[in-house]
Amino acid sequence: MSLKKPNYIRPLDLKNGRVDMSHGSGGRAMAQLIAELFAAELGNPYLAQGNDGALLPPPGGRLVMATDSHVVSPLFFPGGDIGALAVHGTINDVAMMGATPLYLAAGFILEEGFPLADLQRIVRSMAQASRDAGVLVVTGDTKVVEQGKGDGVFITTTGVGVVRDGVTLSGDLARPGDRILLSGHIGDHGMAILSQREGLQFDASIVSDSTALHTLTAALLDCGGQLRVLRDPTRGGLATTLNEIASQSGVGMVLQESAIPVRPAVDAACELLGLDPLYVANEGKLIAICAPADAPRLLAALRAHPLGTDAADIGEVIADAHGFVQMVTRMGGRRVVDWLTGEQLPRIC
Amino acid sequence: MKYITEFRDGELARSLAAAIAREVEPTHEYRLMEFCGGHTHAISRYGLSDLLPANVRLIHGPGCPVCVLPIGRVDHAIKLALQHEVTLCTYGDCLRVPASEGLSLLKARARGADVRMVYSTLDALKLAQANPNQQVVFFAIGFETTTPPSAVAIKQAQALGLKNFSVICNHVLTPAAMHAILAGDGGKLLHGFVGPAHVSTVIGSAPYEPFARDYGKPVVIAGFEPLDVMQAILMLIRQINAGRAEVENEFTRAVTAEGNRKAQALVADVFELRDAFEWRGLGVIPHSALKLREAYAEFDAERRFGLEYRSVPDHQACECGAILRGEKRPQQCRIFGTACTPDNPVGACMVSSEGACAAHYTYGRFREHSDSPLPQAG
Ligand code: SF4
């Protein structure tokens, strides 16, 4: 994003204007869009350098880098929008590696005809999310595709962060006996999107949990303790994420259904749509796997943080060559919590 | 909300389990068939068999609509879509049912056939209205629950004078299948039935009387919630212990003796009994399915397109037949979980989440691995 193009004849029409092909052409129209919309909302000294890349100070530690593309539909949903989601999603991927997120880069693919007012709303929300998290968007890129070749806007964000000394977290470190902690209610994000899409009204409206989790992960790391795996159960939900960890670590797991927090409204919506909350996406929850002796301390740390008040110990890692994730149901019976088969819910993040 | 949790209360389940454990005679074997796929799904999802004593065995029945659909019928649909270039509409589960020549409706679609998934018969009707120059065929499946909506669509098509809408009718009858099972080995094998939930809201509880009276098998109609199933099992055990064989109704909040008269009249107006119909696994059963009456012949896709039924045997390794009759368990099929999985079904029982093989694969397959540790309730 280059910013040095002053003195436009007419300012961008942010009320009724629409994205057109010239906004991606590299010419004056694009420079104006960047200056009057992106830089105006996201402005910071790195963006103001006005170069094709951001020049950053040395980080001092092991780097983590993560990237995530966002294609959610609808773009605006209860509890968030694609802009905030794009910031949260990538910050969380960096944070789950035990890193402090530092910077973000953002790539936009805009569809010709997309209202500039909506774009401004999205970029503004992105700026707000990045300010709240204290993680700056330091560089970016914009492309425009013809009408019908995109769906409004797609956003890819890339983040870098620094890992604390002595911290090593990885999906292959879970060991038999470890406890599985979950930071709160599952299924909120996916059901917020779906109920919006299906036009469903529930007694209590369901709100996405989209949020940045790096302060919560910092609280866990501050505890010391033997933390082995951190993961945010996004697409595919809790079930899919736990299966991934089980197969990476070559272990099995046993969950207690009664310990897994699900909001009644989410449960009801799932029932109506024939879904299982275990497979529904989250955008503001984490799974922490830790040594059994440290579980009470880490659980207390989660609960002491505003994003983890409903945290729970939901089960244990066991030795199982088959890598099954099992669950003791609320009824007291047992079942497998399998990988997702069949149709996955599309365009949830 | 309250409604759901009320019927899934773990405490109540444990007290029902305790009551069942108290009542069973240790020397008896209780082999109970849950007819419906909806029950099969609930039992697997909640792990209910773990709550039962070892001598109470649940046997999955044939009440899963896509499981009993024979290959020849799916071939009809594929042929229509590929050769007659009709727009073929059906429910989502039908798309993946394996048919002849390694095809399924989904694979036919990848070859260019116009196959659409719809949520209701009326969606198919709307499609026909919107595209008057295109023949739209609805591939109708299901037991008594899905028959009334098909009847409504056909009557509407007639009222609208639609010339481009027709139905392949595969609607089948629950009591006929139960007769077939009891007349075969099932008569010796089974001690009672957990009776259908939704089907019974339509047909009522009266049609099950012959199974109690003539075959001496108790039937308890149950809802689809896990506690409904537990309660029905307890009621069956009490009947068996007392030497009774009656039709009892656990699902009184929805089922009456005579059922839904209006729906029955609608179905009787549009459909009549077929002389015989082939079921996957159960073979040809007389008077077990419906076809369109003469008055609605123009909406019958079999007549409109001159479809001749050809029976096609199942994949040779597939044990779906024995499983649907309650004679074998999914894990006794040699390709269960290897060549046949929900991602790549060989037999029909692996397709729908109500199918016995899919339910066992998805929820229960750790049980065969005796080296897989069994967790305790915490
Ligand atoms: S495992 Fe597959 S092939 Fe075997 S009986 Fe089940 S559905 Fe048929």
C-alpha cells in the first residue's frame, strides 16, 4: 500500500460509491482508495512509511508466522464481521503457538460493485479489533475482481509474533494422563452465522464469540506449569480439533459430555438444524492440554480471565493405539467422537 | 429448550438403567429390535447400550429409508437423469446411495446429469413450475412419515395442470416389513419391538396389534429421545417377564391409537398398494409399498418414461441384507470400516446417519478394539 498521492479532485464517495475495476488497477483511483479508506482507518507509522513492505525493528526471539483466509458469508453477523474476524483469526493462530502477536498484514480481494460504505465499515471494524488487541496492521494489498467472480470481499491476514523463551507448544506433545481444558461455551460462532443465514429467530439471540485470545494464552503461560498443546477449535469444531491433536500425538482421549459447556440457545439451534455442537465452529475459544498436576492451576487462571470465566476440565488424554476420541455421554453411555464426515458447513470463517 | 434437556437428563437415564437392571431375569436373553433408524441413531449417539445389562441386546431394524432402497430403484433415477435428461430431485441422503456400475446420483451429477437436492417435495414442484419446458422428476422415498407430503405435491401438480412434473414412488410400509421379519428367522430371534415414533404419529398404534396377537411379540412405541428409548426398553422387559404381548405406547405425547386420519385419507386418495416391492435386504415383499392410483397416472414417472424394473444384487461382500433383518451386526461384515466407510460407502447401511453401519462406524467402533481402554463415567 503506497500512500503518497495527495490532492484528489473529488474525495471518495463513501456513502453511495462502489468498488470498480480501477480500484485495483494500480493507478490513481487505487491510491485514493488506499489513502482515504484503508490508511484513514488503519493508520499507523508503519503503514505511513508508504512502501511496498513494512520495515520493522528486530523482534528478539523465535518468530511465529501464521496466515488465514476469510470468506465468511454473510459478511456481517451477530457479534462481528469479516473485518474483525480476519484480525482475530490470525492473532489466535499466532497466540496458540505460545507467541505474543506483533504485526499483521492484510490482503483484500474486492468484488466489483461492492459498496464502499460496507468496505469502510469492515475496515473500520478491523482497525478497532487491531487497536483493541494492540497488534498493528503494518502492510497490505488490494485487488479487484469482476462482478460475479467474488462475493463482496475476501480477506487474507498474515501475522507474526515472538515466542517466549522456554515455551514449546505443539500438537504432538499430548501425553496419556494429561488433562484437556476448554475455555468456554462451544458452537457460538457457527450457530450465529447459520441462524443468520437460515433466518432463524431464537428466544435468546446467538452471538459469535469472535475475539482475540492472546491475553488469555499469556495468562496461561504466566502460570508456568506444563502446558503442552494450545489450539483454537475453529472450523470443524471441538471434535475435529481434538481428533487432529490425538492423531498428531498418537494418543486417545476420553471426554465427559456433561462437562462441555454449550449454551441452551446453541443446543436448541443445533437440534433444529440437525447439527452436533461438537462440530460447530468457534472463533474465541481455546483448548489447553496440560500435565495433570498443573490442571487445577491453569483452569483457575483461565477462569480468572474475562474470556475464560466458563472454562472447564472436559476430559483426559489416554494411551490408545487407535487414536479414538471417546466420550462418556450425558446418559452415561459411550460413543466415539469422530472426524467430521459428509458435508462440512461451508463459508463459516 | 427445556423440552430437549428434559428428555436427555442423565440422572433419569441412570435411574431407568437401574430399574432395567433390577427387572431383567439373569437367565433370560432379551433381544429387542428398534425398527426405526431414528432410534438407531439415538442409541448410538448416546451410547445407550452401555446402560443395559449384557443379556439385553438391541438389534437394529430396517427402518432407515435409504438403507432399504434396492439398487434397481436408484438405477431408475440415474437412468432418467442421464438418458432422459430430466431434472431429478431427491432428498440429500439419496444422493450417495451406491447403485449399479459404481454410480450414485452424486456421481451421475459429476457426469453432467441434472440432479438436485431438495428439502421437500414442494421444492421440486416449484422447480417444475419455474421451468415449464423441463421434465422434473421427484424421487420419493420413505416410510409413512414422508408419504403425505408426496401426496400433497401430486395433488397440487394436478390442480395446477403441470405437464412436466412426475414422481418415482418408493414409499414403503412399516407393518409389511415387520411381518416379513417375523415370518423369517426374526420370528425366533426377536422378543419384542421398540416401535416407530414419527411413523406411528401418522398410522397410529393399531396397525401393530397383529404382531402382539398373532406373533406374540410385544411392541412399545417410543419417541426418539434417549429417555424415550430407555423407558420403552423397560416396558418391553416388563411385558416379556410377565409373559404379556401387547402394543403399548410410550410416546403418548404424539401418538394415538388411530393416528392422523387426515393424512391417511390423503395418502389413500393418491396411492394404492403395489402387489409386491423389492426391499434391499428383505427381498420381495407382497403389499409392502405404494404406487400412484390410475387417477394420477400422468404424474407417475414409471409410466411416463416406461421404466422397467430390473433387480440388481448387492455388492457380494455386503452384509446389508443380514443386518437389516437383524441377523448380523455391522462389524461382522468383512469390509466394514475398511473398503466401506461413510466417506466411501459400498452398502446402503453406510450412507445415512440412521443406517446401522454408519451409526456403528461413527459412534461405536471403538468397542471392537478390546485393547482400546474403556472409560468410566466421571
Ligand atoms: S459395512 Fe458397508 S458393505 Fe458391509 S454391510 Fe455395512 S453397508 Fe454393507
